Amino acid sequence: EDFLSLIFKAMMKDSLNSSHPVSSAVQSSEQIEEMFDALSYIKGASLLLMLKHYLTKDVFQAGIEVYLHNHNYGTAQSDDLWDSMNEITNGTLDVKKMMKTWIVQKGFPLVTVVRKGKIISVQQEKFLYRVEPENWTSDASYLWHIPLTYITNRCNFTHCTNSYLLDQKSGM
């Protein structure tokens, strides 16, 4: 419950246009200190949980092990983790491309799902809780690669989970 409460607080902060990306280039020590706030840590943890759920626990664990082995007693950058995950997925998913959409953009998407008979359509747009005129920027260019999982009436959640990567503004 505490983690969920932290996630909602971070999402509230991230839903403001005055938010910041999880990862960005910095020019000064002050900017470095600004980057290490609750938003960066909680959103970062949430993104790792999202990735773990999408890749499955075993694949995610294997990617973490490759990452730790490759960077044992060394330095690393965020791309190094995504490269390790790509190594494990054998090119079936470009984890780096997907995760970059989450860490270099501020905010998060609102996904709208519409069902018409047997056809399901999904659409994404940037979610803003409140527009702050002094910090407003257009959200038209925002696009996330959103891993969606779903079940159908032919299976239950523990045995048969389907996945879909929404990497456009809308899809079916």
C-alpha cells in the first residue's frame, strides 16, 4: 500500500507540465541534484516493474544478470541496462527503443480503449492533470511504446496472457 501511495504521488507530480524526464543530459551539479528526486526514483521503479511484467519475470531476471555481469566493478549508463535486456530478448523486442520513450519524455500517457463488437481499438495521448500556462508545451509529439497485456474469455490471467505493444498514437 505504501508503494502504491508513492506511485500515485509521483504520477500526480509527473502529470504536471512542469515535470521532468527520468533521464536527461545535465550541465551542472545543481541539475544533477534536481534529477534525483522522488519522481525519478518512483517512476524509475514503476517502469522497471512494467518492463518485468511485459518481458516476464524469468526474462527480466536474466537481463538483470547479464547487466550485472557485464558491468561488474565498472560504470554503466541507462542504455547499458536496455542493451542487456535486448541481448536476452534476441532482437524480438527493442527494449532500448521502448524504454527511451518512457525515460526521456516527461509525463505519461492516457490510454483510451474502445470496444465495438469484437473490435478493440486503443489510443494514447499525453495525460495532463492541470495545464500550467507558464510551463506549457505542446504534447502533440509525445509518443510512448506502451506494453499492454490482456486476457480473453478463452483463458484466465494466470494461464494465458496476451500482449500488444502500442507504439503509435492508435491501434487495433
